[in-house]
Amino acid sequence: QVQLVESGGSVVQPGRSLRLSCAASKFAFSTYGIHWVRQTPGKGLEWVAVMWSDESSKYYTDSVKGRFTISRDNSKNTLYLQMNSLRAEDTAVYYCAREVGEASCYGMDVWGQGTTVTVSS
Amino acid sequence: DIQMTQSPSSVSAFVGDRVTITCRASQGIRSWLAWYQQKPGKAPKLLIYTASSLQSGVPSRFSGSGSGTDFTLTISSLQPEDSATYYCQQANSFPLTFGGGTKVEIK
């Protein structure tokens, strides 16, 4: 079935880096925009970034700009989130999610199971 | 950033009841609103997009309405499997933002 599977979550010290991956299957990955969304018990759901099928179009929430980079490898059907200079407040479950719309946001119709990032010394 | 405010934060109702959840945007977002259902330990599930369009496979007891700043998610006849937390999300502009959630419980 149509699926997204995240990986790469871990426990990491503040200031360190981590790369998350999101592997897609059973759909035309290269034609869809894909989001990263994170969730913490205290702050609920927080949108992090999106990359459209046009790889030049990407957007970030302010709190991760300059620290996180979203990228994709369409030949591998995989989306990435490179997270640098990690902070305690980046601790969350990170989900990747497929955008319904082709060139604008409608909603996210396919989600992964999530991968947990814990930033702690 | 556009702030999304949901009310109530929690609701408890009987099976068969009609349940209404409200979402208010801090500025107009036309019809660029989505609703999600999330059960414990699971990823969110898309229910409604563009304020009133039912996502494929979602039961017809779920409906959405509204435009501008005020939106509503209605469950017409609450079922036991509807026990979950519901979130609204604006899709009008970046950064995308979510409401704080409404927990629906079965009495």
C-alpha cells in the first residue's frame, strides 16, 4: 500500500547533527510535495518544512531556518531532513507526510509512523 | 504567523450524539483549512481538506464547513471509534499552523 517510513531518529546531544530519512513506496514520489511535521506533548503538532516536487521550492518554519535542510532524492524515493545545531526544543516525534495538492497546500493525506528525536545531554 | 484556536479543548458525548468542534483563524484563510483525527500512538489522519471536502474513505458522518476565519468540524452521529483528538490546520500560508486539538471522548 501507499506508504511513508521514517528513520534516523535518535538521542543526540545539544549542538550535534542528525539526518532523518523518509522512504516512500507504492506511489509516484517525484510528483508530490512532502512535509516534515513534528509533535511534542507540550506543543502539539508543529509544521517544520515542505519540499515540492519541483526541488527548488522549499519552505521552513522560522525556528529551524538556517539549521535544518530539507532535500529529496527522487531516484531513491526518499526525503531527508538534515538537522544541525540541535536544541532541546527540537525534541519531538518527527513525521513525514504527503501533500494532497500538486502545487499548493490542501492537506496531508499519507503519513509515516514517526521517528523520535531526543536532544539531551 | 496565523494562529489557530480550537474549542472546546475536550468534549465528552454519547454514542449517536452530534459533536461540533470549532476552529478560528487569527486572520482570514479563505477555505484553506484541513481537519485531522489522531488516535494515541498513531499518526494524524486527514479527514477534511479545503474546509469541506471529505477525504476519500472517510465516513460521511464527518463534515466540515466555514470560510474566512471560522470553521466547524461536525460528527453527525458519534461512534465508539471516533474517540480521538482532532486538529485543524491552516493551509493558506507558510508557516502552516495547527490548532491545539480537541479531545473527543465517549461517555
